Amino acid sequence: MHGGTVAAIIREGLIYKDISQNKDGLYTLLLMTGYLTAVKNTPVPNGRLCQLMIPNAELTHVFQSEILNRFCADSGDVSDL
């Protein structure tokens, strides 16, 4: 949330139950839907290791007000950005 990045393993074959079970699943969904941008991308055996960031101020506000409020209680702290 402070203009930084967060590392996540991105898997294109995301299963929806993964979204609520781990941070990488949620980050994959947010990247695929345009809420996050990959600024660095490294292939790894089980996907891609990406450095992710929120691309603009408008999405920072949406991320703060909607996404964190809905998912932090259920899937752990995702406020690393």
C-alpha cells in the first residue's frame, strides 16, 4: 500500500478454492483481473515468481477499501503492498 512490491508465485491454472486458502491464489486472481501489475517475472517450477504492485492511485483506493476489508479476515494479512 506504500508504493512497494510483494512477491508471489503466480499460477495460470488457478483453482478458485486456492483464492481463500493462500496469498498466492489471491494475488494470482488480482493480477489476472488487472488490480495488480507484475513488475518483475521469473519462471519457477510451479509457475512464475512475480514482484507485484498496485498500478495507480485509483486502484490503491479500491484495494484499500474493498479488497483488504473483504479478504484479510478470511485469508490472512495481504497488506504487504
